[in-house]
Amino acid sequence: MRILLVEDDPLLRDRLKMDLGQAGFAVDAVDNGVDAEHMGTEEPYDAVVLDLGLPRRSGLEVLQNWRRHKNGVPVIILTARDAWHEKVDGFKAGADDYLAKPFHIEELLARLSAVIRRGHGKTGGELQTAGLVLNEGRQSVTVADGGVVELTGIEFRLLRYFMLHPGQILSKSRLTEHVYEFDEDKDSNVIEVYINRLRHKLGKDVIATRRGQGYVFGAAE
Ligand code: CA
């Protein structure tokens, strides 16, 4: 899952970027509304964390512009404590959720997972697909016989994306876009290596190859 983080407070931005990265998100961080609007329009984010008070263009205006151009990316706005009107304005502009500062990172992670799951029509509290249950906090997966398989960072990022898109053909370039950050060294052939590692850990049938098109997760279901 790739996240756009928009926050002009450098300390908070750096801390959130680090915490979100440790939680298995690829994070692009920007510090102003103009760059935010541009990145959110050009890049295929799975969710956005959007501060409202920003230099150059307010978060509210950025959100309104995205929605006017039919960009439906899930957005969590960061509001000031007790500023109820910001929450109301945010929801009217098309926010999916809000978080009042200061907050605990665990709450942001829980809300992010929830808006992303909802955006894919998943209603449960955990991500379950094709006999697998993803443990997002521990970055591991529980398999059909109850065993727990530990995942490395990229394996976890990949599997979470697959589990949100079961039965869909996902090209290497699409997987790359959602697993790596904007300025990370992206080699889409490396994706193949990680897919083979997931097959080795979870069974070779869990991810099918469609020659010339990409990969399908959980197609046997
Ligand atoms: Ca701010």
C-alpha cells in the first residue's frame, strides 16, 4: 500500500513517515498543498493522510479539487484538537475519516487499514482472503492449518496488496507502483523474486502467473 503523507510540521512528518514505513507502507511525504495536489493526482495512492493547515494551498482546497476531478482516494484528515468545524468542513469536502492532533500512531494505523479495507469492500476487522489471514500489526500471515508465517518488509507489502485485490490480474508495473515509494529504486523484475518467495512460503498455487499480463492472487478459490 502506498500512502501520500501531507504535513508541514517537519518533526511530525518525519516521525509519521518512519512509523508508517515500519508498519509496511510505502510513504511519499510532502510539506505543502500544491505539491500534495499534484502528487495525489499523478500517483496511484492507496490512501492519503492530509493535514488541513498547509502552506501554499489548504488541505481542504486540495481535497475539494481531487474530489471535483473524481479522484476518490481514501483521505484521512488531520485536524486541530476541538476544532469541530474543521471536521465538518473536511467531511463535506469528501474526507473519509479524521484524526485530531495529537494522536497515537496506533490509531492512525488502525484508521488507515480500515479506510483501505472499506475502499475494497472488505467489512471484517482483519484482512482475510483465500484461506489466509493477514496480521497487519505483526506483519505475518496465518495459513489454513493455523500456522503463522513471518514476512519480510516487501513480502508483507506485496501480500497485503494482493489480498486486497483477489482474482484480479495485477501487472508487474502496477505492483511496483503500490509497493515502492516515489524515489525508491524501482526494478519491476525484482517483484518476480518476491512473488517466488511468497509462493515458497505460502504454496505455489497462491499466486498464478498470467503470461504477458501479470499475476493473479487467490484465483483457485
Ligand atoms: Ca499544519
